[in-house]
Amino acid sequence: VQLVESGGGLVQPGESLRLSCVASGFTFRSSMYNMRWYRQAPGKAREWVAGIVTVAGVTKYADSVEGRCTISRDIARNTVYLQLNNLKPEDTALYYCNAYNPYTSNEFWGQGTQVTVSS
């Protein structure tokens, strides 16, 4: 299993970014994996941001991003997205894609994509 993130960058407060995570080694169409985004700011613990059940499309968000963030998936492209709107300096972090199978406890991580929000 491989997860490759992209889409990070340097933006000003209030702007938006869309992060992508391309998964290989399993397919969204037939897998039991949940896809999740985490982030880790300098000096802080890694925190969960959002999650989606790949087959059903059910989503869930952390309170810190609720209303500003949308997680989605493209089954045909085996890709999960994280749309971040109205970005704030406190959103600055390395964002990681995670695949987790709740039935086997198998879990995989991407290398991360940096999001920096600064004026």
C-alpha cells in the first residue's frame, strides 16, 4: 500500500487549498479501508482532522475544522481529497493521509504535504 499526498503550499489567511492523496495497493471500490487526514504542527502532537468511509462516503470532522473543511473521495481515481477553506495561521502543519482497515487493524501513512498559512 502506498499513499502519496500533494497540494500543500504557502497561502494567506482566508485562502483555500485542496490536498490530494492517491492510494495504491488497494481499491476504494472493494476495500474496507477508511481514509483519514491528520496534521502535525511544529512542537505539537499529530491530530486527526477528517475521515471518510471509502465505500459508503460517510464523513466526519474534527471540531477545529468543522465548517471549513470537506473530505471527499473519487473511487475511479482511488484518490481522497481534503478541501480546506478560510485557512488560518493555526492550520499550518504537515498534513498526512492515512488508510485504516478497522477489521484487520492494518494502517498506512503517506509522507505528508506541508500547509503554511501566513500573511
